[in-house]
Amino acid sequence: MKVTIVGAGNVGATCADVISYRGIASEVVLLDIREGFAEGKAMDISQCATNTGFNTKVSGVTNDYSKTAGSDVVVITSGIPRKPGMTREELIGINAGIVKSVADNVLQHSPDALIVVVSNPMDTMTYLTLKATGLPKNRIIGMGGALDSSRFKYYLSKALDKPSNDVSAMVIGGHGDTTMIPLTRLASYNGIPVSEFLSSEQLAKVAADTMVGGATLTGLLGTSAWYAPGASVAYLVDSILNDQKKMIACSVFLEGEYGQSDICIGVPCIIGKNGIEQILDINLDENEKALFAKSADAVRNMNQDLKS
Ligand code: NAI
């Protein structure tokens, strides 16, 4: 199974690293516009093989899409971060141009690939990719909920003082610090609702910490995070390539689900070899429904900037 990752920066290279050492794919191609950069990252990752014990073939190319031919999954992490003085519209315009040309290029060589969109603003970039390529909705998957959910589980595990792997929880809605919705009501520790262990004040703090989870890391690191984002993409790719049918919150095109249409936003999905195999319409309470509608309004508002 072959995976191409466009953008060999922090998130793309970390994703390639995790996919390789976990043996999720037999081949990974990193592609970047920076001359020699993807080649260097691929070489560095490949030189881990004997110490971490993997056989995945990892290569890097500068803008040569012919080397990506026959990919089963293409991950798009190319884009630029917002720079001082840059408006949101300008950022969206630049990243939309990058994402659209990347999607066109990869599909010329891998017409059957599933596309995982990571570049921010991710929900808007996922929507753009769907509209620009005209591909069926199951083949365009926005990655954000997997990361936000893992951060939610991290903060829950800290509050509970229990291992994250025993915590089950999900974040839906937009992938932004004011649009995401940590579903505290449905979070559990070994099957028991976390509300049995944590007060409503503690749960509110966990939700608030989750929502600024990315910003907290940017404040500490001086740039946005990459270990958890890269691992979250690899987790999603694993479920696709190995047809694991995991339930993962992904940004997906909605056609009436959760009362929304013509928008890509995070909802629980079954992820397998066909990409988005099912959208799960879970029962939200009135408060969660209202938060979801508000989140969708914000994402839709951002999508408007694609047209300006
Ligand atoms: P980065 O700056 O380290 O890497 C981006 C890479 O894309 C650079 O190496 C750059 O040369 C490359 N690039 C730019 N234009 C390109 C093009 N046309 N073709 C090929 N490569 C191109 O950035 P980082 O930290 O890896 O983040 C990547 C993107 O992912 C950003 O948009 C970031 O906001 C987003 N992100 C999304 C997350 C999510 O949960 N959806 C989480 C973390 C980051």
C-alpha cells in the first residue's frame, strides 16, 4: 500500500515517520516544493529503519508528482501558516491555491486515491478539495477531530489521573478553538461516564483546555504542534489502509446529517478502505445541537472567504 504525503514539513514528516515505524504502509512518498527538503526528510526517516525495525520504503521528491503514481492515500499537509499582518482571507486564498493545485496534480497520477486534508483552515480546505475535484464525498476526508479528540482524552486522563488509553471521548464540530465541541456528556472511563468521577467544574475546565489545546502548544513551542497531528493522520491512514472501520471524528461533506448541508465539518465516521464508509448520526442533546449549529455557521462563514 502506497501513501503520498504532500508537504514534508513538521506535520507531514512526522506522519511519514509514524506510518513507517508502525508499518502502516509498504511505501511512503514525501513531496515538497522546497528543493531537496523532502529527499532529506525521507533519508533521515529511512535511516531509522535498522534501529526501530521497519521495512517501509520511504522516498522524497521535489515537486515530481510522477513518483507519487499509484498512491492509495494522499495526505495534503502543504500550506503556509498565517504571518503577521496577513488577513484570514489572504491566508485562505494562498492555502486554497496550494491545496487545489496539489489535489489536481496528485489525481493525475493517482486517480483512485483517497485524499486526507490536513492544511488549515482544515474544514474549509476539505470543502474546497471536494468542490474542486468533484470526487465523491467518501474520498475526501478532513483530519482534525482525531487530533482534537486525542487532546480531549489527554486532558480527561490528567483530570482523572488515569491512562489516556482507558478514556473514550470525541470532539465534533469545526476544527477551530471556538468551533470545536468536546462531547463531555458522552466521555467515559472504561465504559463509565466521566461525570461519575469529575465535577461539572472539572469537566468544563477539561473542555476549555481542549479547545485551546493547539494554541497552548503554539504558545509553548513558538510554532504549531506536529507530534500529535502527525500521529493523528497516521491513525486515520491506518484505519483506511487496513480497513479497520474505526469510528473517528472527521470533517466530511454533509447532506442533511445533523441538520446541515453543503458544508464539511467534524462528525463521527466509520473509516475503512473506502474512506468515509458511514456517517454516524449520534443523538445530541439540545445544548449540543445548538453548539453544532453555531459551529457550522462559523465554518460556513469561513467558506465564504473562498469566494472573495
Ligand atoms: P510546515 O510549514 O512545517 O510544512 C508545510 C510544508 O508544505 C513546507 O515544507 C512547505 O515547503 C510545503 N509546501 C508549501 N507549499 C507547497 C506546495 N505547493 N507543494 C508542496 N509542498 C508545499 O507546516 P506544518 O506545521 O507541517 O503544518 C502544515 C499544515 O497543517 C498547516 O496548514 C497547518 O496549519 C496544518 N495543521 C493542521 C492540523 C489539523 O489538525 N488539521 C494540525 C496541525 C497543523
